[in-house]
Amino acid sequence: MGAEMRLFLHIDMDYFYAACEEARHPELKGKPLAVGTSTVENKLKGVVQTCNYEARKLGIHSAMPTAMAFKLCPTLNYMPDDWEHYLEVSRRVMDAVKAEGFKTEVISVDEAVMDLGDIEYGKAEELGRLLKGRINTELKLPCTIGISVGKSYAKMVCDISKPNGLGVLKEEDVKGFLKDKEVTKLLGIGEKTAERLKEMKVTTIGELAKANPLSLENKFGSFGKDMYLLANGIDNGKVVENAETLSIGRERTFDKETKDMDEVAHMLKALAKEVMAEVNKQGYWFKGVSVKARYSDFTEKLKNRKFANYTDSESIMLSSGIEMIRPLIGEKAVRKVGIRVYELNPKKGQKSL
């Protein structure tokens, strides 16, 4: 291993919401299962949040209307989403990850990355197997782990090792692993950036590795340099420890679709009270607020706002939420709204961190 290289372990929970439901309802394991946005009574009116691999084999996928999912599989097992349960399970997963004692960055409810330092490949793989075993034994959940010399590469090898796998990508194999992959497989490169790279006759990571670094920097700024380094097997990304990146939120469906802002504000006020009660119960400050509007055609719009300092103010949460959701109301009838606080930090005395 190069003198400056460190190993990273990326863990991603497989089909997380559906796996949580399988753990609660073992009789569903091995059968097609979807977790959706509507109640069981209204299951044909929502969309699929996630589904297990048995359902995916039948063509069902997230964001698909549940009515279509049931056409593909009339015997599909269906569960309404239970965010608070998934959040609690996520905390237990992340506690197990952090218990290993390595610097850990929680990326989302079902994903995290650990900086293993200069540990040997064999020891890293052993750690990965122990972690997978513990999560499977204690929580009855499958997960996939990727191990490599950079955050990006650990995630990439994790992605191709799904489901329920463990992949190790050694430093000497990184460039060969990257060579023929599309540029969009590199962290941060989306469709728009890929289109601009195509103008430079760059479509694969191997071609990106051979591109002129000055041309890339001229066209993309500092990100051009980052892309070039990543394509050449150099990942300078660091794990940023965070007290908590999860969130606490509530959402509710209206009895009747509405375009009435007063009705929406009234609902948001009730939801904000519920969120604040949970935030106080768990003892957190929060630094961000997000709102969601789901329309009658099942499309959604979300808005987020991040504050300069941590707060525990319900009025700040509510006023920000109402201000953000106002422009989302009126064009189409809204059927569900939600409010959520994120970037949570345990109360330890100071708001400004």
C-alpha cells in the first residue's frame, strides 16, 4: 500500500426499508415486498418507496406507482412506510458501525463510511465480515460492504457487490477497475458534466485519466482537477465525523386534496409540534429544515433551508417551513405535506458549534 494511502470501508444497507419490514415480519422474507407511501387501504394510490430483490426481479422499482407494481405482481406484499421505525433501526446500525472505534461519517439513514487508516487488507476484510455478521445476527438485516484506498472507490466497489456482498479493491487494481466504466460512475459526475466531457471526446474513466488536466481545469474549475485525480486512482476525500446526519420528521395526507394555503399552514403547524416534541424527547439541536409537498399526480417537490447556527426553536422551524412551502402550493392540488429537521446534534450546552 502506498505510503500516503489509507483504507476506507463503505457500508450500505440493502433495500433498507423493505429489509426492516422483513425483519419485523419474517413470513415476508423470500416473497416480493414493496414499501410504499400510502396506507394499506389506499395502496393503489401511492408510489413504491423501495422493494426487495424478489420484487425487483419482476420489474418493480422505487418511484413506480403502486398500481403499476400490483399489475406486474398481483400477489405483491405491501407495507406502508414507517419512517420512525426505520430511523430507530438506522441508529442501531450506526451505533454498531461506530462501536468499531474508527472515524465514521454517517452519509444517510442506510449508508456510512469509515476511515480504517493504514490497516492491512486482510484485517479490513475481517472487520467487514464481523460487521456484516453482527448486523445480520442482531438486527436481521443484510448489508453490503466495499473496502478500498479511497472513499469514492470504496463506494463503487460496494455498489457492484450488492446484494449482501463484501468487495475489496486493492490500490494496484484501482485504475484497471475504473478504466472502462462510464464517467458518471465517478463521484460528483452527473449527466450534465458527462455531456460536457463528451464534447471533449471523454466518455469513460480511462479516457478521463488520459485527458489534459489543464483543459479539464479550464473547463470545470477545481472540480476538473478532482475528476482527473479520481480517474487516475488518487482519491483525497476525507471522512468527516458527524454527530448525526439523520433527521426527524412528520408528514400527513389530507382527507381531500387542497390548494388552500391556510389549510396547508394549519397542517404544517400541527406536524411541527409533533416534530418538536420528538426533537425535545431525544435531546437534539437542529440546523436545517425541509418541507415536502406531494401532489395529486404523485409528484413531489422539496425545499431545504440550513441555518448558520443550531437551534431548538419551534417557531423558527414553522416559519421557515411555511415560507418554503408557500410557493409549492396552488399550481396543483396537494395531497400530502411534510416537515423535517436535519443535521441533528445532541444537546451538550451550546447552540453555536
